[in-house]
Amino acid sequence: MQRSAWIWPRPSFRVYGITDEGDVVFNKLLGRAQLLAFFGDLAPCLIGMEACLARHHRVRALSKFGHEVRLIPRIHVKPYVKRDKSEGEPERGPSGAA
């Protein structure tokens, strides 16, 4: 099963997908308008997101595409973050916790 996660920067979203073996399948920077279209074209997968108050709307939208979405509390994501944020390399926090 492919896993996917996204990190929530302000103007855009860092989205990446990994296999069960940990290989990176994709690593993209998407704008708000591109996000749902991207996940609509993607085969159903497990999506991990750090939980916050506004994420439930996105969970409902992604679930309509057949994805399994897990909201992970911040306290459980932080141990999987290995370093400071970098735009070149994906953070493994939400997908590791999922």
C-alpha cells in the first residue's frame, strides 16, 4: 500500500508519497487549487496529516476519492521529524506516525 502525507506550509502544500518499504514515489509542491485535483487522480492510499481544527474539511473531501485519511495529533508526529523543515527533502513526520 502506498502512503502519502502532506506538510502544511502557508501558500502551498508539500505532498509526498512513499511505499511500504520507505521508497519515495513522489515529492511535489502543490498550490491549494491543485491539491484536490492531484489526490483525485491518485489511486486510493493511506494519507497521514497532522491534526488541527481546519483539517476535517480536507479529510471529508479526500475520503470521497476513496483514500483512508488519518489525522495524527502533533504530539505523535514530532518524534518522527528528524530535522528542521527543508523544501528539498520531505518530512517523514505524518507518514511515519500514520
